[in-house]
Amino acid sequence: MKTAQAGRTTAAAQSRSRPVPRLLKQAAKRYDLYLMLLLPVAWYAVFHYGPLYGLQIAFKHFNPAKGIMGSDWAGFEHFERFFDSYYFWRLLWNTLSINLFSLLIAFPIPIFLALLINEIPSKAFGKWLQNITYLPHFISMVVIVGMLTLFLSPKGGPVNTLIETFGGEPIRFLESAGWFKTIFIGSNIWQNMGWQSIIYIAALAGVNPQLYEAAKMDGASRLRRIWHVSLPGIVPVIVILLILDIGHFMNIGFEKVLLMQNNLNLESSDVISTFVYTTGILKGEYSYTAAIGLFNSVINLALLLLVNRFARKTSETSLW
């Protein structure tokens, strides 16, 4: 008996001491699955982790002729320059405010749309509504901004024509700093709400139908069934998507902001991503804008860690 136990202990110790061969054997058995992972792993290694080597230019006076290693050390000089600049608070406020309003307004709308489609008795009409709402997602960003320019034009645009019909004066929407955030967030909602609702619709399809039947037998109204059955059923999905959204809280759709931006609305449209492009790419201040980009990424990482930890403690749902 003791000999058998000692043999099992020795075998367990040997298996723990040889984790690599065991991993190789498991990989050999499931080689097809590991081959499928090869391409995405290579993608992340080349385009996400490889460029991290260049982050050191944020702490240097980068000179392309000298290269990254040969450039002079600058320390935190570029960060201090950014924090002391007159445009720092403007860039930070524009970036934060657009993302905050988008989170408060745009994030719940796909949830409401998914609940609406799920509650429509006619499945054919529900499919038609779903298709109509997610089609704008496939429209090019350039076309979207062109449509906004056409519809909101002060001369002949449908919106201003309607305003003039009721006795109002034409409004230069795209040339007004006060209207920029409203137009940007509103057009984002129209373009993306249908596409973002698909995952919620899929989650609602996984809710046990017997829960709806039990609630109906207990006399629960439609709104009660939505509140006590549908929403709790998709809460884990909502939490995960909320964490992912907050994980890139400081990132804004760069292309759309740049296309809508002009000198007249710069006060509201100038965000960190567009500033990095105009200063870093167009003016060649690579080290300075690398420092700004690093500052932006550090805030995103800190928010992601904090929200993930909060979600794990409160709802027991998190990314890790």
C-alpha cells in the first residue's frame, strides 16, 4: 500500500517537473486548433507588441538620422511640455466629454433596441427592423460625413430648409463648436446602434423561455418581464461590453473627427488623437506626440483595471 502511494507521489512529482513535454503532447493532439491560433498570435506579436520597442522615443529627443538607440535622452521633458501647454485642458476635456456623453447616451440605446426587437410579436417585422438599423454600419466614414455636410448645409440642406419653413434662421451646424459634439454623438448612434445590438439580441435568444412563461403565469406585465427576466439574462454581456468600452475610453473615432473638423469648430473638435496626428505626423514631432500617446494609453489601462476590478466585486462578471 505504501509502495503504491509512493509510486503515485513520484509519478505526480515527475509530471509536475515536466510541464513542457505535457504541453507539447496536448498541442500535438490538438494541432489543428493551435494552427488556427497562429495567425492572430502573429498579428498581435508584429503589430501590437513589436511596436512597444519604439515607446522609448517618448523619453528621448528622437532623431531619425541617429535612430532610436542613438537619440539623446530627454526624460520626462515631453510630458511636462504637454501638461504645461495652454491646450492641455482643452484636449483633455474634449476627449473626456465626447466619450462620457457617448457612454451615457449611446451605450444604452443598443440595449433598448435589442429589447424592442425581442418583444415585437411579428418575427418578420423584427428581422426587417434589425436589418434596417444595422445597415448604416457598413457605410463608409467619408460617406457619412458627406451626408452630414449635405443634410446640414445652410444652403439647401433638408434640415435648414425645414427650419426656414417654420420661420427660423439657417444654422451653420458643422461650423459651430456648440453643435459639434451633438452631431458627432448623434450620427454615431444612428450608424452603430443596430450593429451593436446584435450581440444583445443573441444574448436574449439564450434566455430560458420557461422564465417568461413562469413570469406570465404569475401575472407579470410585459415591462415586468423585461425588467425581471430579459435584463438580468443579459447583464453579464452588458458588463463585459461596458468594460471593453471603458478600456478605450480615451480613444475617439479619429477619422470621423478629422473629417468633421475645421477652424471654426476646433474649440470642441480638437481631441488628443487629432492633435497627435497634426503635430506628430504633419509637423514631425515624433517624440512629443509619442509621449502624449503613452499618456493616453496609460489612462485607458488604469480605467480598464479599475472598472474590471469593480465589476468583479459587484457583479461577479469580469474580463479576468
